[in-house]
Amino acid sequence: MENAAERLKHWLHAVPEQFGRMSEAEVSERPMPGKWSPKEALGHLCDSAVNNLPRFIKIQYEKQPYVLIPYDQDQWVTLQDYQNAPAEEILNLWSGLNNRILKAIEKIPAEKLSYQCVTANQETKSLQWIIDDYVEHMEYHLNGQILKNNV
Ligand code: NI
């Protein structure tokens, strides 16, 4: 598997290019009532970035194992009201946050990648695992919901 930072770099180029080409109608369309539109799914990735960046930093200096605090993803998307926000604003937020995350993970010294944390399922995972899982989760939504007509 290509490393997480390289994959993130790829998406930092590809997402603005591909999402930026989609019309406001296309990015706002919910596939079914109660399902996220591409805009809401990209907003969900912003929420993921907002919640994961502190983890990537804190795992490096807090007492081990660092305990991850979960967040309610549906509440976040609803309460942030991404559906009524301009697509460009969500895209810029996504890009800014992930550019910062890329810089943060590139700075992590190799020995800290094995630092331990405890997930919401009470599983013990390494910082490396948490970073890989972050990028995999992003790719799952990008490929499945957000850019599906463009890839
Ligand atoms: Ni998700």
C-alpha cells in the first residue's frame, strides 16, 4: 500500500480539480432522502479532519494509550448544515485542513508511529494505523459518494 502521505498528496490535487468541475446541482443532489449529497459527504470529510488532526498531534505527547473520543457523524453534518453552504467554501475548508494534516503527519518521527491509542471499540491501535485508517476512510467516501461520476 502506498503510504498515507503520498495518497493524501494525490487527493489534495485531484479533489479540487474533480469536485470543482461538478455543478452546484450535482454536488447538492441527495441520492435518496436521508442520504448525504456529495457536498455533505465532503463536509463529513471536513469533520473527520477536524476531529482527527488533534488526535495525530496529541497521541505524540499525551500519556499512552491515548483514548480517542468518538464524534456523532450525522449530528455533525446536520448541525454544520453543509447542504446549505456554498460548495466552494466546503472545498476550501477540506483543502486547508488536509494540507495541514499532510504537513503534520510528515513531521511525525518514525519512533512515534508505534505510539498506542484506544479506539471507541476498545481496540488498541498504533498512530500509524490511525493515520492509514484516516486516509482509507477518506478514499471510501471520495470514490463511493463524492467523485463517483468523475473517476
Ligand atoms: Ni464516514
